[in-house]
Amino acid sequence: MTNVNPESPLDLDTMERDLADVEFALGRLDNGTYWNDEITGEPIEPGHLAAHPTARRNP
């Protein structure tokens, strides 16, 4: 868990990008393409998805 410092401003741009990535990943789950590299169509390595659930490409 990340510690929040109430004295430092929130990085809303990063939060919006993260939310957009999650929403895109959910859309990929809905249409059945979540497990595949969006460029090559090859399966994304399971370990990579486990570490980066919003990944769209193989490393």
C-alpha cells in the first residue's frame, strides 16, 4: 500500500491515466482480447500480466 502524504498534492493526471488503463483492460476482458498482445495477437506472458494487469503488450 502506498503511503499518502496529506501535505503533497495528488497527481490527478497519473490517477486518470491509471483509471483509463483499468477501463481499457476491462473492455478487453469483455471482448475476449485481454490475454493477447494488441499488436501481434500472441498471448501475453502470464507472469507479465500478473505483475502488470493492465498490460497491452508483451515485454
